[in-house]
Amino acid sequence: MTAPELPTWPPSEPGYRRSESTALLGSGDDVWMRVRADVLRWRVKTASGFLVAGRVDPGRVSPGERLIVTARVLGATVREPVEVVSIVEDTDRVGFAYRTLPGHPVAGEEAFIVERDGDDVRIVVRSLTRAAPQQPWRALYPLLLVAQRVARRRYLRALLPQR
């Protein structure tokens, strides 16, 4: 649904909130080599404050992998079951997408892509979201959209060089 292999995201199926955000990470081969490795190691999530548990290969994203992403919010632990549905590794585009599984606070898909255009290296974050079918998450959906915007800002900064 989030088509991480495509530079231009085609229209999505109706019923989902659609978001695509992009940020410049830097330029040059050194930046490209670092971020292409980082994105495939879940660093965009872990550097944003999430824990990623249950990885088959702790060093890489794996297709079909099911795992639990955990967030701590206001002292509470939120478990987010996900499944990796797509991985792209092209010359100038690398990333992956996961879909949410039952028990996740929202329903949908999210993709993290790093791309190189000339010397510039960017991150692209795509998401399709709708309310989860189960309570209490369904009732909390408006609050979850706010949390999602905060997380998205963190994702866009997660792969910047450490100062």
C-alpha cells in the first residue's frame, strides 16, 4: 500500500489517512552508505525512541518478519505488532514497509525509504492509517493521530548524523 519501491506514490485505497514526509539527511557517498545501512536495521524506529523485539536477524529487516515494536508513552508501554511486507534495495533507493497486525493501536502501513538524488540523500516516510477495530484504541484514535505526527517528526531526524 505504501509502495516503498516507487519514487512517486500512486493513489491509495480510500478509508485511510495518507501522509508522506521528506527530509534532507545530507549529501555525499558517506552519508548514503551510512543511512542505507541504518534504515535496514530499524534505526529509524530505535533512534526515535522505540524498541524493536523479535527480530529474526538483529542486524537487518527481513521480509515476512513479524515482531513487536514497543513505545513508552506517559509511563505506559504500548505494544505494536507489525509484519514487514516489502523491502527495496536499489542503487539509489533503500527501505522497507510494514503493516500493522491485530492488537496494534492503529490499522495500516508505514514505509521508511532513503533515496539518493545526485549528491543529496533524503528520507521519505509514508503512512496509511485508520482507526483500529478494537477498543480502547478505536476510541483513542484522535489522540493517536497526534502521537503519530510527533513520531513522524522524530523519524525524519532519526538518521541525521549524531552531534
